[in-house]
Amino acid sequence: MSNDRFINALLRKPVDATPVWMMRQAGRYLPEYRATREKAGDFLTLCKTPELACEVTLQPLERYELDAAILFSDILTIPDAMGLGLSVNEGVGPRFERTIRTEKDVENLSVPDPEDDLGYVMDAVRLIRKELDGSVPLIGFSGSPWTLATYMIEGGSSKDFRQIKTMMYQAPELLHKLLSTITESVISYLNAQIAAGVQTVMVFDTWGGVLTTNDYEAFSLQYMRKIIKALNTGSGDDRIPAILFTKGGGLWLEQIADTGCDGIGLDWSIEIGDAKARVGDRVTLQGNMDPAMLRAPDDRIRQEVKHIIDSFGEGSGHVFNLGHGITPDIDPEKVKVYVDAVHEFSQS
Amino acid sequence: MSNDRFINALLRKPVDATPVWMMRQAGRYLPEYRATREKAGDFLTLCKTPELACEVTLQPLERYELDAAILFSDILTIPDAMGLGLSVNEGVGPRFERTIRTEKDVENLSVPDPEDDLGYVMDAVRLIRKELDGSVPLIGFSGSPWTLATYMIEGGSSKDFRQIKTMMYQAPELLHKLLSTITESVISYLNAQIAAGVQTVMVFDTWGGVLTTNDYEAFSLQYMRKIIKALNTGSGDDRIPAILFTKGGGLWLEQIADTGCDGIGLDWSIEIGDAKARVGDRVTLQGNMDPAMLRAPDDRIRQEVKHIIDSFGEGSGHVFNLGHGITPDIDPEKVKVYVDAVHEFSQS
């Protein structure tokens, strides 16, 4: 690979500068993304058309010196492939036609075949790898079992997670059964992405932070640990690194590091130096600028980038990122300020 | 006072059982609350009519062996008294007619006079104290400056805090100016509540958890520290204890304890034994059962109450509470299970 900073940082090998990418870097803040999306007609068609998914995946790399590409897709492809009837409307968010509430609902679910039922994702991976042509590594991803279960049970986004928490406290065994089916699906999905060519995998546990410490272990982390152990990542310095990201998971970094993952995604609430003091160099830390900072004047963005780099301190094992996805209102010029500042302030 | 468990626990004095109350204990889950609310016509009239506010404050104490009453009111009374035009509609949430966005908006604000502009709150405090007649202590409260500022700037509830974060990163001095005015208002408001008779004060920092560690210190905790220092709480064993509650603040317990507050409110994400290990017996810990647990079977609720009591362990300095407010859908019978279990499992 002509740029191996990102992989090297995940393997805690020396890097010439801190690698940087952004969650949702292929997204609505880019006019060229909006144009492709317009062409696709709707969000799901964009996800399900490998040529278009490839096109938007590559767009931010044309503009910025990013050190990794991330597959353009959605975390809800798995429940969609399970037949729940996904629709995504801007403003409304994702909705499922069918929700999972009963024993029968759970029993009727089956693990999707990644090449048959999610072939469009694997085709996109193969196409993007070809187009990237060894320039930067490609990140594949999945939602975490807990996070996918929240959407499947609630039927969409939620403020209070009422239905899933009711199931968790009233019928925990049923929820475990559902989480086991999702976990099997995630493993098969990520392993297929690896076979198709992704060079790093990331698990997004967007909603793990709404749990108690004990419930996080029992209903989210336990299943992510199973995923980490079952991935066909190879071993040693050629392995495919895996990153776990629990938004709101700052209290549980030690437990997350113990799963055997290579990297932990941090949201912006924690000071990265404090995180490093807690987990040492067992894992790489990815993050963690507040995405809202991209609305600041250029000097303030640069100051914050420098602060995070200084807070992380010496040594490899840092991948720069935002603490959550970039929002659609951001001026694309600000992203250049951010990306360039990371490389400038971290040159060794 | 015939029941001084709550105050004693806040002063880390011995108690015969762990005191318990609930955030939003006077709330929509109670049919008698809904009846009084119906009589009032709307939520704000209920807040602004001392007799009705007193009535709903006392309702949960008739049903359950709670160890404290909390003034029925709303955190948005201060910005309402500043003239922002508050309306509260169920389903929609609170809305302000006028938002604070510019230098001029901030300059035009003045600190409300608590007896003139918020006299209905002080009248309610005096009436409730009279009706309680020394049975249990009365808790007064305010929103934190940061949390009040989020509503004043956004104009209501927010998912992404876009406007206030933009101000924070683009015009931090303007936001500090606003926070200073709100802080003065909170100090004067809480001191008036103390003069009117509340026996504990609590500051609700509902949205402090959306900040980075440095921004939390600069834009939220700094101002709460000023409040703690400026309260007319008296001193020694007769003092009025003060509790700070930052939802999502589990990473910052040491800094919160350092403010000199008597108690820290915990949301449900942290294990209370871990919290105690971090802050020792410098402060009392209040919390922290997940409100969703009140939808569980009785045995599961009792098991969770016992778990939290065991996790806290020996010694005084624990006030049992939920990690956030009780939700309207809860069966009132479940609250009895919860309250009684706290006393049963903590009898010394």
C-alpha cells in the first residue's frame, strides 16, 4: 500500500504522521455526494448500487489527504437483509416495516447469506478496492448486535429505548436469543467483507452508552467480544485490525480493550490522554474531536487538533478521527483545515 | 424533622436505612397528578399556582414511604422569568418564543428578582413546608447554567446542540457572558428558595454530558462551582446540603466532588461501587437505578435495588434514587416495590 499509516497505527507500529479519517466522510456535507445521491434517487438505492457506493466512497479522498477510505453503506443492511423492510427518509430517519417483539419474531429470523443477501455490499468492496488501487486501506464495518437490536425492536431511532429495555428487563433470555442471531450475522457479514477485500473492520456500537455497566457487559460487550474472536483477521503484522466504537462508552475502556480488539473508537467526551493513561498501549485509540468543532474558525480547529495530538502524546497507536460522524451543515473547506492540521502537528 | 435520613445521608452521618426518593416523583405516572394537572389546564399553570404545585408535590408522599419531597416546578422558570416566553406542550416539549443568539440578546437579559418575578415558586415552597409539617425534608432545585443556556439558545430541546456549540466554538466570550448572567440568576433563585424554606438544593445539569472534558470544566462545572460557593447554606451539621447532577458526567466525578458539593447525582451508566471507589467518602452519592427497571417484574426490581445497595457497600453517604426521572408509563405499584425494597435491603 502506498499509504500504510492507518494500518501501522492500528498495529502500534511507527508512523511518520498521525493517520486521519472521519466518520461519515462520504456524506451530505459534500456537494458531489449530494449530486450522486440525487442521481441514485434515494439513500438505499445509493447503498445498494455498487458503482454509486464506490463513487461516494472515493469522493472525500479526491478532496482531502485522508489516510483511509470507509465503505459507503449503512449499519442497517443486516436487518434489512433479514426481511424487516427498511426505509430511510431524511428528517425521519430509518424505519422498519416489521419490528421484533415476540418469541415468534425472533425465531423467524435467519442469518443472511452475505454473498446472496448482501452481495451488493461485497460487490462494492471489490469495486472500491480495485479503484483505490493500493492507495489507502479500505475500512469495512457493521453495527454492533446491541445497536442493531435497538432498531429492530424499536422499529427505528429511539430517544428512550423503551421497547428494548422492557424486553431486557422482562424477557432477558429472548433478547439474548435475538442478540445471538444478530451476532452470528455480523460475524458472517464482516468475514465476507474481509474476504472481499476490506483491510480493517469497525463495529459501531452507537447505543451501548444507554446501558448500565452490568448490562453493557451482558447485552453489548459480550457479543462484540464474540465477534472479535470469530473474525478471520489472520495474525501477526499481516492481520486485519478491528476497531470497537461504543458512543458513551468512556467508563468502560478497560473492558473494551480486554476484548482483544486492536483499536477503540472514542467519542469526544473523554480527554484522549486520560484514555491512554487508562488503557496504555494495549490498543490504539481512535478519535476524538467534537464534530461541532468543524463550525469553528480555522485557528480554533487547528488549536483543537493540536490539543488532541498533544494530549495523546508520544508513541504510535493514535488514529485521528471525529468523536462521531460529520454533520451535513459543515463547510467542506473546514475539513481540509482539520485533515491538514492533523498531519502538520503530528509530523515526527 | 421526624424523618432525617435524607439529610443525615447527605451529611455522611449514620442512618437506620438508606433514604430514597425519585426524580419526577410528582409526575404523570400518578393518576392523581394527572387529575390535578387536568384541573390546572396546562403544565405551566400547574407550576405557577402554589396551591396546585403543593398538592402534586405531596401526592407521592401519600402513597410511598419516601424520605424526601421535591418542589414541583420546572428548570425553565428562570429563562421564563427573563421574558423568553416559555410554553410547554406534551409531546412537543418546552419551547421559547425568543432565543438568545446575539450580543444584544445577551445584553438585554437581566437577573430576575426571585420574590418579584418568581414569587410563585417561593410561595409554593412556603406552603409545602407548612403542609409537610416537619415530616420529611423539602428539596429545592434549579437547572445548571449550561443546561439552561442550551434551552435559551436552541429555543427548546435539542438533539445535537447545534446553536449553542456553534456559539461555544465561534464566540466563547459571548457564551461565557450569558452563562455568568444565568449563574447570578441561579444563585439568587436558590438562595431565595433556601430563605423560603427548602432544606436541600439540587442543580440539574441535564446536558453537561454532551461536552468534551475541557468544555465541561469551562462551560458547565466552573459555573456550578460558583453556585456552590455562593449558596447561603450555613455551615457544619446544620447546613443545607447541595447536590450536583450531571447526566452523562460519569467521567468527571472527581472534579464534581472537588466543587465542595455534598452530594453527586449519578445516572445509571456507572456502577455505584466504582463511583464510590473513585470519590471515597468526600461526598454522598445519589442514585442510580435505570428508570426502565420499573417496567420489570417485582423480583427483578428488588434484585436490582439490592445490587445497588450491595455495590455501594458499608457506611453512610448513599441516597437511593433513579438515574433519571421516572417515565409516565410506569405502573404506580412498581414504585412501591422499589421504595420498600430500598428500606428493606438497607436496614442496619
